[in-house]
Amino acid sequence: MERNEIEEKVHDFLIEDLEVDEDRIYPEARLKDDVGIDSLDFVDIVVIVEKTFGFKIKPEEMAGVITLNDFYNYIENKVNSI
């Protein structure tokens, strides 16, 4: 899967499913501080990512994921290793 397709899918579910304002979505945005992702949102993200990208998120793998760009990289690495 291409990087731009991953970014587009993440962008879409953040806006549609988690109701994040579009202007808060940019690569350097910090998931918690800038995008506003909390622990309940994270549960939703786990379900959405599994459905959309076909893999399960392991919480320990997300420890270093701070920004949206980190999240895109994480998904890209997982998708391309399946």
C-alpha cells in the first residue's frame, strides 16, 4: 500500500469516525496534544486500523508513536510487512 493511500485513510477516519477537525491533522501534529486522541479514541483507532489495514495494533509498539507522521510510519511498516 502506498504512503499517500495510508495517509488518506487515516485522515478520513480521524475526521469521519473520531470527529477531529481537519485543521488539526498535519504530519507534525502530536496525537494527544494537537489531535486530541485520548484513551477511548485509541480503542476506536485499534478497531478501525484492524478493519482498514488488516493488522492488530500492539500497545507496546505504539510507545514511540507521538506524531501523526510516526503513526503513518508505523502503519506503513506493518502493512508492508504482512
